[in-house]
Amino acid sequence: MTTFEKVKKIALAMPGVEESTSYGTPGLKVRGKLMARMKEDGETLVLRVTWEEQERVLMLHPEVYFLTEHHRGHPWVLLRLAAATPTQLKSSVTHAWYQSAPKSLIARVEAVP
């Protein structure tokens, strides 16, 4: 089963990511901007996404990704940690980083050969 510790390991390997809190739960930020946080249930990860990515993952993997009424209309998606594969988790955390990181940081990362 995937845990927040695994999420942190993936995220903290990315430039500019720091541990934080959000709504009283563990969170991850890129230079102060929230990219992911644990939901209060301790089993669900909230991730920043693009509208296109939100629509895509909800359609393709409804057993892993979902929305609550609170998150509808916002660029976030919820991920069931127990249902996510390691590939889905890494891809989702990476996508959240790209949505949260400043353009200058992304450009620096992409410029590295």
C-alpha cells in the first residue's frame, strides 16, 4: 500500500519541494505553493492538476482518482493511496510539481541535459 511517506520521498527529490501543512494535514509545497496534501481521512492525497489532466484521470481511472463536491470546479484531483500503482503515484506527484513550480524553476530543470 502506498503511504504519505512514499509520496514525500518522490516529491522531496524534486527541486524546491518542502514539507508543510494545509488544513491541518501534512502537505508539500514548491517554493511556498501547495502541490499536494493529505486529506483528513489519512487515505487520500489531494493533488494540483490541469483541467485536462483532471478530466483524463477521472475518466480513465475512476478507481484511483475522484472529486468531492468541495473540489469540483478547482484544479485539484483526489487520489486513493490504497488503489494507486507506483507509476500512477509518481506520475501524479510529478504532474502536481509541474503545476505548482515557478516557470523559472521548471526552465532550469528542463535545461539540464
